[in-house]
Amino acid sequence: MIKVTVLYPKGEGKNFDHVYWSTTHLKLVQNLLGPMGLVNGEMEKGVSGTDPNSPHPLLL
């Protein structure tokens, strides 16, 4: 298994649309790499930083 992780720095005025990414980009990756053997594609979302009460420092 190969896992690719993409992290985006979180900051004021920055947001990450998880629904758009998962419905648009993840499907694109699956369509492009499926013929080459890709079996599954997943997206994970960070929910907090190292302190459970702090926001996650990255947009995943």
C-alpha cells in the first residue's frame, strides 16, 4: 500500500472545502489511476492539534 498525504497550512482567511475536494479531486485521481491498479482512494480530516482542545494547525 502507498499512502500520499497532502497538508495545507491553516491560517486566517484560509479554508479547505472537504466536500468539493472529495467529490471532485478524489474522483479525478480514482479515474486516472484506476486503470493502473488503484484500488481505493480515501480522504482524512484532522480534527484537533496535539491538545484535544486546540484547533488542528493544518488543513488536510
